[in-house]
Amino acid sequence: MSNTRLIFGFHAVISRLRQNPDSVKEIFLDANRRDQRARDLIKLTESENIRLISCDNARLDNMAGSRRHQGVTANIDATRHHVDIDDVLETLDEPARILVLDGIQDPHNLGACLRVADAFGVHAVIAPKDRAVGLTAAVHKVASGAADTVPFIPVTNLARTLRELKQHGIWVIGTDADADTAQDLNRLSLSGPVAWVLGAEGEGMRRLTRETCDQLTRIPMLGTVESLNVSVSAGICLFETQRQQLLAQSTAATHAV
């Protein structure tokens, strides 16, 4: 069984080189790429003493299974140090921001969610192991390096994991378009530890996941569109959470002076 996997695209490869260079086995670069991004990659590869293989674009197409590799792929060590939610929570010195994705199957949606999670300082992304996409090469490409900066924790039993988050004092909030208007996002207090739960494309959260949430909320929609892409919804919820948490911290620091 192979202990390597493929990532592709400049953001994903360069982020891996900077975050965890020891895990990069070899890099394949389009021989015709002589632009600044390629030169920067070559320089970084040389500084880390990593094997760089020059090849044609057709070989990269075959390796990546598409033409969206931007002229670069890398083989990396697939044996990751196992991280669980306790590992993450034990290191926090601020209110938790967790993103839970219930059954996301589109790699582009997962990659976009990871980018959003990175942007708003999410401490971990949790998803079920079954009936959901994992960290594939396509996910790494879309995530633009965020798959290597945000802990991604696949779990066997999502409802049980949500109950564990509650035991850590984390408020579990699910997004549901049918939630009561009194529970709109702009009415929520989000200054404490929060785990946001978003459901799969088109289907939303599974019944048991929904029932395990402490609270359901919806994003107020003023136009004719009835729903938003899961990564857009995640961005809106996480932005408001980060805003309120930072405001609460700033207020507490002012009062402490």
C-alpha cells in the first residue's frame, strides 16, 4: 500500500513546502514554466534539498487527472500524525471556532470551506469518514494551501463528536433555512466557544446531526435566492463569530486595565 499521495497547484505545493517540508518526497514541474512563481518554487525546493523533476505538461495532466495542476505536482507522505479534537482544544487560549461539515461530497466545496476556515482562524474542521469527500488532490488544489494549515479531523460518529464538543463547553449551532426567524444569525450571541454545523449540498444536515445541535439558525436572505453555497454560508457564519469573539476579547482587555 502506497504511503504517498499527490497534491497539485502552486498554492498547495508551496504551502506544504513551507509548513511541512519533510513530508514532500518529490516535485514535478512543467519544463516550460520559467515565470516568477516557478523560479520561487525552484529556489524553495533547493533550500529544502527536495528532488525536483522537470517534465512535460502531458505527464502532469496524466498525474493530476486534469489540466488544473498549473504546471506543478508533488508526491507527499500520506502518513499524517493523527490529530483529534482533544489535541486541538488543549492548545487553545481563546474561544474555540470549529467548523463541522456533515456529508460534503463535492471536493470543490470542501476545498473552498477549508479556505474559508483558514481565513477566519478556525481551529479545526470536522467531517464524517463515510459518505463524505476526504482530502483528495482536488481538495488540496481548491484549498490553496489551507488543507495543510487547518486541522482536518475525520470522525466515525459525527453525533457523538458533537456531544463531545458540548462536554467541552462549546455551543453547537446548525444552519437550517427553516429555523425560526427569531433565531436569525444576526440575533445570536457568538462571543463564546462555537462549533458551526453545515450540511451537505442540497440535502442539508442529517436528522441525527440536526437533533444533536444545541440550536438551529438561518442566514437572513433579502433577495430571491433561496440558498447559498456551503462555503459561502460558512464564511458568513464564521465572519460573524470571529467579529463577536474578537470584540468580546477587546472589551474584556479594556476592562482589565
